[in-house]
Amino acid sequence: MSKKTLILHFGAQKTGTKSLQKFLCYNSKTLKEKYNIVYPVKELHPEMETFPIIVWGHHLIDNFFKNPNNPEGGELSIKAYKNLVTLINSLNKTQFLLLSCEDFLINPNYKQLIDFFKNYFDEIVGIVYIRRQDESAPALYSTVVSVYDLGKSFQEWFDKNKRLFDYYQLIKNYESCGVKFVVRLYDKKFLKKQNIIADFLDCLSLIMGETIDIDIFPELEIQENVTFPDFVTMALQFFNLKRLSKIKPHVKNLGREILSYFDNLPKYDFISPEEKNKIIELYKHNNVLLCKEYFNNDQEILDLLTLPKYTETDIVNWNARCGYDGWYWYEFFKYIDELVRKKYVNKILPGKPKTENICSSLIEEINIDQLNFDAIKNKMTIGGIILLKSEVNETFRLFVEDEKGLREVQWGIPSPVFATKYPDNPYAKNARFKVESLTLGKDKPLRFYLRNENGDMILIYELSLF
């Protein structure tokens, strides 16, 4: 081929992209020497100068073109861009440049990205794998939860990210700039040798006009960034939502611990069959166009991309297994509580606290309605209501005793609900309290005291978490 050709691997998200990128990194020397395919590793990973490579694709280039004036990744992205220009100028016409990043496909500045490459290449060919959206969207959500500490529900997240899965429109964006495409279906049944790496090498062969011998590559089974099961995803989403873990690496590590620690995780699907059917319906029109333009109206592929997979029976079974909070929360605390206590940080997550109102002569009602525990730091925030009886005439201040000692509690916060509940009690309007950063002792309960004007300390309440 006499044309100078650029090959862009676009992903898409959750179609084995990181496994492919890792394979290409490991075999970049062989691909260059035997087939003139240049897959840059060190040139476009300036971070390797200070620490080992942890991202196998060319995300710094994507980051640069998202905002060239102030690129995400800062100096590293700028350096990668400059190295790319130098590399391109060193290529000869017999060499193919291959770049891979799943975020290329969703880059809002795709026109600027392609205009840059057109200055150097006669032909730009894209490779993209597509997947049923009711599979790819939950899989990407799981990754975002575990890697980026997302606490939002799937539906909240999906409503803001629907465009990420409209493959037809995303491909058309690039085709309008002159990019040609090889489109494949990410489904084992349709992959060469039922293997994503073998299939990708087949795509490269098609573009080059030369067959790549798959047998010279010893390792075609590379699994990278495997999606967590749904139950683990929901456990991590709960951690993120409640901020029980505030140190980013701990969230994904916790997910791995759950998988390694338990033999039989409970079956849980965080999206109902009915919702999955709606996702497929949402993209049905453009999926029909995809099949028509890139798969020659293959009926089997058309059915796979457009027909709902789930029946009324599936919906009934899901509702019975996962459709109510009681089952989910019981199982969640059962598993996560055991994990955190025994293996992860050797601390127990508090369930419903054991409480005892010791001083019924002074106290009308005690109600704990805020209980947040940071298992990493062993710190707790507690809030709720401590309501004096209406006949109490003394002035009191509230104190709590934890592992570190005695301290005063913020008490007297407005409590309108209790003011309505106890209209004749003058203390009910401002009965709420809150105390933060309590340190827990393994065998010692938290003790709450009232202190009168004479300095006498009256124990009113004990709370045990262990």
C-alpha cells in the first residue's frame, strides 16, 4: 500500500479494549518488525520515565485534543503530543501507525483530532467494536463505580451518558470527517476464533491487505479490567454514596476482596429485565441502521442488536429476587459487615445500634437517626434527638464519652418534626444533637451524659456497636 495510513482503534467502551491494548504493548516489537505496524509505547507514555506504565492505550493524546489549550493530564499530555508529531514525521510510507483509545470515539473535539491527523496521513481507518447496550452500559457503570468512586444510581448516571452508547451516531461523526470504518460485533459467537485479539488481528489484516499469522503470538488470552458482578458493584456504590471509604484505591481493592473472600456471592442484578429491554428499545432505530450499513443486514446480528432478550417470566423472577430493598440490604450488610470486620480493615460496620435509655426520669425520647462510620479512619458521626421531659426545670448541657475521653456535644439544633409530635413540650423545638469524629473502642460503649449547672454528670444513654 503506497498511502500513508493511520489506524485508530476506537474501542468502544467495555469491548475488551484494555486487553487488546495490553497485547499490543507486549507485542509492539513483533508487529513493527514483521508487519510494519507501529504501536507506540514509550513515545506516547512519558509517565514511564518516572513510574511503570499503568494505562496501555493512548489516553494522553485523547486528553490533549479534548482541550489543547489546557489539556487534561497537563504537561504529560503536551509531551505525548509533541512526541507523537516527532514519531509521525519519522514514519515511512510502508509503515502503519496504530493508536488505541476507547475515549477517541466520544471525544467532543473529534473534528480537531482528525484535522490534525489529515496533515500527515493519506488515509485514516477506524476499528470499532460494538455491543448490546443493555450489556455495555451496566458494564461501564460498574467500572465507573469502582474506579471513579461514583455514588449515583445506574439510572442517574445513564440519563447523563446515553450518547456514549449510540454507536451509529458516534461512527457517523467520524465518517463525516473522512474516516473509514471496520465495524465488528463484540460477541464471542461472531469473533474470529471466539477471541477478541484474534479478531482484531484479522481487522488489521483486512486494512493492510496482508494476513497476519496469529500463531506467532504466544498469548491471545489477556484479561484486563474485568467487570465486577452486579452485587459487588452495588456494594461499592453504597460505599461511595455513604463515603464509608474516602481513599480512592480502597474502593476497587474492596471489590477484589469481596470476590476473593466469598465463595458464593448472592445473585443480584441492579438493572431489572424491564429496564434492560427499555435500553435496547432506546437504541433500536440506530442499531437497525448499524446492521444495514456495516453488517449487510445479517438477520442474526439484527436480532441480537434490536430484540429484547427478557420475557415476562424474567421480570417476575427478578422482582422476586432483587426487587425490594429488604433482601438487598440484609444481604449487603451480611457480606460487607463480615468482610470489613474480618479481612479488610478489621473493623465492623455498625448495624442497628444497641441502645439503652438509662435516665427515664429526665428523658422523654432518644432517637438516633444519623449514624455514619468511616471504617478506614475508625471515626463516627452520630446525630439524632435527645428530648427532655416537659417538666424538667434544670438547665443541662450534653456530653459524650468515647475512646478519647469526654467532650461536649452540639445540642439544641431545631427539630420541627418533634415540635409537632410534642406540641406541649417546650424542649421539642430544639432537641436535635450532632457529634462528629468519635473514636470507637472495641469493648467500650459510647456514653452520653447530661451536665447540670453544678457540674454533676448524669449518665442518660449508652450506645454499643460491637
